[in-house]
Amino acid sequence: MITIPYLTALTTYFSYGLLFVFGQLRDFFRNNIDWWKASNLQGYAPICLGFEDFYIKRLCMRVQVNLSNTNNYMTCDLTDYILIKTTKTSKCLNLGSYNYLGFAAVAVYCTPCVIESLKRFSPSTCSSRVDGGTTIIHTELEEIVAKFVGKPTAIVSITRGVQYSSAAANSSDLQGGLIISDSLIHNSIVNGARGSGATIRVFQHNTPSHLEKVLREQIADGQPRTHRPWKKIMVVVEGIYSMEGEICKFSEILAICKKYKAYVYLDEAHSIGAVGKTGRGSL
């Protein structure tokens, strides 16, 4: 487990507390100054209630605005960015980008391939494969991915990673089954697991010893109420945890799963092509 420095934790909580206090003050003055104004939404239920409304309006949205302002730049190369809101330019390192490998920047190999692809095909199919059908690009990409990871075949889903992770976890046949996930797994997989119908348990972040403890306890107890054996047990981890940037101790976790005959769901959205002995991910 990573230990957060005391000063970092203190300043983070102080900033959060400051936002909370000023948000409460803003709501107090708004409610007392504008109380006589008639509402134009009579008969309609509010979109957000109570603390949820306060959190979205006074905390969440303000953080998003700050992040949006700092990310308004154009790419020069892997590490150089030019701010366009002022007349001055400055070089900075972007630590909040998903452009890990620099494919979104001007590259000697990628840029000509992209231009050639745009000449042959449109920028987008404008719909999913269910509606628009499978194109030559889909087939070629699946063949390349399968060859790269050393598997007989592959399925390419042209969609956001969040949507795919949620749908993939939800589509697993886990009625009467058990999902044991890392405590810091991405929220998209959490949402998918909740919709799968399985019982969900968590183990301490990236701690194989605690995973083994949870597995032993759950196998011994069985399903809730009936105590029947689980139909399927699936352990869910990420190759690289996207929010923390930590590499999964996959070899140890895989050995434990084989020992207790549990399936492994490995999300390599952020690790494939970047880690591993051959650059093909944790496997």
C-alpha cells in the first residue's frame, strides 16, 4: 500500500474543506437573498436533492472547470504544449493526458498512416458495428491485435473504454457467482459488476495475500443463505490502475487464482503495448 505524505494529505483535505465552507456560504446567501423569487419549475421534481446538488454545484463542477482551463492546449510533441489563452508561450509537462504513447501528436510513423487512412475511408463510421456493419478496417485491426497478443482471434469494440468495460463485466454469466475485485478498480467495471447479478467482494488494493484470504473465506462460506458452492468465481484486476498509475502484481494474483480455480478478468486498457517483457501487457 502507498503511504501518502502527511503534508500532501493535509493540504488536500484543507483545500476540500475550503471549497466546502465557501460552498455552504454561497448557498446560505443565495437561499436568503433570493427566497422571494417565484420558481418557474412548479410541479417538477428537482434534478438533484440535498447534498448531491451541493456537491455537484459547489465542488465537482468547480474542479472540472479548473481542469478544463488547464487542458486547453494544442500538441507540439510528446512533452511540449503551447497555452493559447495568453500571448505568452510556455513549455510544460501534461500529467493528465491519456496520450501515453504519443499517438495523438505528430509522429513520423503514425501521422502518414492516419492521413492515408483518411484518404481511403471517412473519419468515422458514425455508428456501431451493429448498425453500420463490419468494415475492412475492423477485420484488419482484429487480425493485427490477435497477432500482437499471440491469440487465435480478437474482437475490436470501437467505443469508449468506459462503456466497453461496463458492458463486458455486465455480460458475463455470473448469476449465482462471485466477483472479487481490487478495491481501486475503475468505476466502469464496478458498474458492470453490479449489473451482472453476482455477489461482489473486494480485496485490498494490489495485495495478493489479502486476495487469497478473501478467496478462502468465500469458498468456505459459499453463497449467501444457501451456502451452496459458487457457480463461478471471477477475480477482477487492471494491468495498470488508471487512477493510481500502479502496475498490478499479476503473476502473484494469477498463481492464487489457479490455486483456487478462479477466473481472472484483466483490464489492460492502460497497460497493453506499454508493459510486460514483450510490450504486450501483463500477460
